[in-house]
Amino acid sequence: MTLPQTSRPLDVIVIGSGIAGMSTAIALTLSGHRVRVFERVRQLTEVGAGLQVSANAGHVYNALGMGEALIARSVPPDRWVVRLGTTGEVLTAFDLGRPHLEQHGFPCCNIHRADLLDILLDRLHAVAPGALHLGAEATGYAETGNNVTVDLADGRQISGDLLVAADGVRSPIRSQILGPDRAEFSGNVAWRSVIPADRLPADFMPPDHVAWVGPGRHFVMYWLRNRTLLNVVGVVEGSTDVEESWTVRADWQTFKSDFAGWHPDIQAAINASDRENCFRWSLNIREPVFNWRSERAVVIGDAAHPMLPYLAQGAAAAVEDAAILTRVLAGDAAVPAALERFQRIRAPRAARVVESANRLRRINHMSDEAELRKLIDASADLFAERDTWLYCYNPITAPLDP
Ligand SMILES: Cc1cc2nc3c(=O)[nH]c(=O)nc-3n(C[C@H](O)[C@H](O)[C@H](O)COP(=O)(O)OP(=O)(O)OC[C@H]3O[C@@H](n4cnc5c(N)ncnc54)[C@H](O)[C@@H]3O)c2cc1C
């Protein structure tokens, strides 16, 4: 499965070299466009923790020529397990390994975000040498009927046929297209830590994806890098607002006290966390938006559809954008018409993902245990339903205008 070749190569400016920006730059280059990527930071450093990659994203990585590299550096979880945070009782579990692969043709994988960015960067350098420009911060843009010009903070102006803004939740291009950001603090913060396996008890846990749930909080654990690192995420309600960033360090004692009284495995994981390197991300809610474009500029990734992380689909939705944008731009339509078509295809699906993630917040943090059990019992259907509309979608082959 490959991306279509364009009959009308464009000069494309991509802002941001996260997962959305790099996957789009690779996809558009493979399709025959000339792409330049402008990234604000001067040096790309290892950021973030674990990411789950499901088949809907996996198909795109295959088409970008990096599916095998991604699988090689991932850990495929055997099962999805939901346990009660306090006692550890298993509330539900289902197979995730073989069934996901057999049903969708790509395994569900857990990968370190830094490893995924590394693979993307290698691929970008291979297909478009010299395309990435670091230390280049976009501040805004102007467009005419024929081209678009991006202003950089250092005074430079870059012109092209199309601007793709993949510059994350605080995108200045998003503000220009959509108006001021309307983010509302969800009252939840996510603790993140990556723990070397040798700091944990031997045979700490099998290669499962485990979600521990309880009143007002939940805790997720899964293995990364050949089971040498344990990724943990602890989400807590009722916390005060902090920054919405991968790189905000926070006090380990607060992490510890946020999960006081929970299962010994959770205590073991928190105790083994590097006390100087616990990160806390503030989770904001933004209602889905449907106007992603102007005439020659479009937002993608978190700049277009920021979401709560409960469905593990933010990056997956970003690479779906990369594939669909590339497919619509391969046709004969003029840029504004192609962007309109892209938005018509992508915005409703992205909105469904955002709203589904919002709904999961309820199940993860249910305060009444009886109610929680009822919801979990009913959730087998929910997981099956998710398989049919979310993971089954192949952005490389799905009809563009159903
Ligand atoms: C706790 C947590 C867990 C998650 N787990 C998962 C998961 O399991 N699976 C999944 O699919 N998703 C997950 N996500 C979501 C996923 O991480 C994001 O959706 C994804 O990283 C967004 O990528 P992006 O490229 O759109 O944005 P970003 O990663 O934010 O990249 C934006 C880039 O643009 C650059 N930039 C910003 N402003 C400018 C500017 N003005 N000029 C130039 N460059 C600029 C930034 O430096 C950055 O490099 C999770 C998120 C969180 C918070």
C-alpha cells in the first residue's frame, strides 16, 4: 500500500517537526511535492514517554516506509487489563496481541515517543535531505491567491504554495485560522515516568497494557524498549493547573501521595521512578472544531484536534491527517478546494475521536465502585465497537468521499 504520486508538485511549508509535521513531510515528499519543515527548537532532544500505536496509524507508517523499524523498536502488548487500583482485582481483560494483528494487519505496539521521533527523523533525512530547518519559529502567515508567506521570529519570510501547521496545541497558525484558543483545564493532570526494569522487582509484570482504575484517578503501565523500560502514567483529578507540556518536572512526593493506599505494584513503580525526572502534564479540554483551513493554510495534528489522552489516539489521528492530506493533494483540485475536501473528510472523524476520549474520562475515574463494575461489564461492546470504527480504518485505502 503506497501513497499516490501527485500530478502537480507543490512547494509545501510545514511548521513543526513533531509526529504530525514529520509524518506529513515524509508523506508529501514521497508523493512528489517539495517540502521544507521549520521547527522552533534549535536541537531535537529526547522528549516524552510511551505511545501506543494502533493499526489505523500503523498502515500510514508502513506507507511511509518505516513500519518495520517501528515494530522492531516496540513492545506489542499481549492483553489489555483493567484492575482495581486499590486491591488489584482484575475487572476485565481481553487479548490485544494476535487478535489486533490478525484483524487489522498491523500489531498494536507500544513505543517510546523519542524512538518514534528518531525513526521519523531518519526517514525524513533519507527522503528529503536538508528539508528540516531548526531554530525557526513561525509567528504568523499571509496568503494571496497564488501563494502563502510565513513570518519567522528571526525576521525571515518563507513563501510557498501551501502552509501545513503541525505546531501543536499552542499553534499561532491555529489562532490565526480559528481565533483565540478556548482551552479549558479538565481538572486532571497526568504524571509520567519511565522506569528502568532493573529498578523493579524481577518479573514485575507480563507484557500487558494495564489500566488501574479508582475514584478520581487511574494509573497505566506498559513496557517499552524490549521490556527494559516501564512506562507509567498516573492521571489525577482535582489537581491544580500546571503547564501543558512534555517537559514540566514535578515533585515526586506529590506523585507518591496522589496514589497513597493504592496497590503495592503501583507503589513499587512510583518508588522506582527517578525522583528528579517525574513529569506532570496538565490535561486541557478543547471542543472539536471544524474549520481547519484558510485558502492556503491548514492545521493538522494537535494544532487541529487536541484531545485528552484516554483513547491513546492523538498521534494516531495526526498520522491519519498526514495520509489523507497527501491523498487529496495528489488530485487535480486547486489548493483551496483540496483543503476543503481534506477538512470535510478529517474533521468529523477527528471530532468523534476527541469526544470518545472525553467519555472515557468517566469510566477511568468512576467514584462509585458498583457503578464502575456495571460500566466495565458493559464495556466489552464499547471495545468491540471501537475496533470497528477506529482501529479498522485504513487511511491509505479508505474511500476518500464515502
Ligand atoms: C499523557 C499523554 C499520553 C499520550 N499517549 C498517546 C498514545 O498512547 N498514543 C497516541 O497516538 N497519542 C498519545 N498522546 C497524544 C500525542 O502525544 C499527541 O497527540 C502528538 O504527540 C501530537 O503531535 P503533534 O506533532 O501534532 O504536536 P507536538 O508533538 O506538540 O509537536 C509540535 C511541534 O511544533 C513545534 N512548534 C511549536 N510551535 C512552533 C512554532 N511557532 N514554530 C515552529 N515550530 C513550532 C514544537 O517544538 C514541536 O516540535 C498522548 C498525550 C499525552 C499528554
